[in-house]
Amino acid sequence: PSHLCLALQKSPESLKADKIDIWYLHAPERSTPHETTLRVVNNLHKKGLFRRFDISNYAVWEVAQICETCDRNGCIKSAVYQGVCNALHRAVEPKLLPCLRNYHVAFCTFNPLAEGYLTLRYTRQMLKKHDEIEKGSRFDPQRRQGQNYRRRYWNEKYFDAPDILRPVFAQEHGLTVAECALRWMLNHSLLKSEFGDAIIIGASNAAQLEGNLASLEKGPLSDDVVKSLDEGWETGGGVCAKHFH
């Protein structure tokens, strides 16, 4: 809890803001009881240091415990859970999303393009060739983040999925895998705008951002494209990493 106070007190100064709009507990710190952490969070909110408190990378049982604890103690409650979900990583669907619906918590997803897998930027030939990975990039094995993403996606099964998708999208429909992945998220996944769910999209430049936004406006996909994405998920689902830390 002392680290929470220190970090939050420094953040407005770093951001040059009076207060923080959204403050995330980005991952569990399980050596401290959730109730202790949540009391500190509530006290900091009462001091006006942030507007909204959200959570990320927690297990389903922890989400339930956090929501129950907040309700019981009258503490500020998380409004949003930020987590990973995309056409090739649907681990949140069976248990987490129903839990969030029960407690009226929205879901905000990152990694809609599976860290680049759904752009076909990465190929099977890169599996054992570390020198082909740009230093400092998301899959750089020398970085902690790169190691984490490799555990999540860097395996034979996940390289099988693009092989299934590529011919269907490009040859039969003239679509890119990235476009289909974004349209699937918005139109065919279990995320729903009426629950406040949202998709975080990233871009390396303005043109890429405009392209991603344009893809999201194109509406639902055909049944055979959706079926191909389902087959891609079934291929990698057996090795799909957990959605929490």
C-alpha cells in the first residue's frame, strides 16, 4: 500500500495534471490482502487524486473478491477490467466475462491483433532465429516484455493459425487478416457496447491508425471468414496462455 501512495502522488506531476482520470491496479500483488489494498485505494480516491479506479490481469476469483469487498466496505468499485482478448486468444470468454457481467464491470481489451500475429508480420521461420527480431521490439527475447509475449504466442500452434487464415482471407475475399481480426472483435466476439466494453487499438503511425479505424467501421464478416477465425482459435486454443498474471 505504501508503494501505491507514493506512485499515485508522483503521477499527476509527471503527467502535468491536477488528478488522474483512470488509475489501474495493473496486476495483482498477492502478498498483501486485497481488502488492505482496496482501503488504500478508497482513501486516495477520497483525497481526489484520481477519478476512476480499474483493474487488469486479475484472476476471476480475485475479480469477484474485489467487487464483493468493495460493495461490503462501501469502497470505490472498479468500473473496467482491462485484459487480453482477440480472435486467437479467447481465454476470457468462459469465466471472466460472465463474472464481469455479474458485477457490472466493463471489459476493455488490448492485443486485438495478437501482438502482430494477426498482421502476418511474424513467420514460422522466426521461431528459432532470434537475430531476425528487432531489438527492443515486443518479441525481443532480451526484454522482459518480449519474454512474456513469447510465452503467450511464440509457439508452433500459433504459427499454424495464420497458415489457416491467409488463403481464405487474401485469396478468396481480398481481405487482410488484420482487418478481419478487428472486425471480428467488434462484430462477432462476446464484447458488447451496451456493457461498456471497448477495444484498445495501437498504431505505429497515423496511416496505420486510420486504417485500423476504417476496418472497425466495415461491419460484420461473412460466415466463412468467421469460421476460419474460429478454426484459428481452435488450433491455438490448447496452448492459449491464461488471461491473468
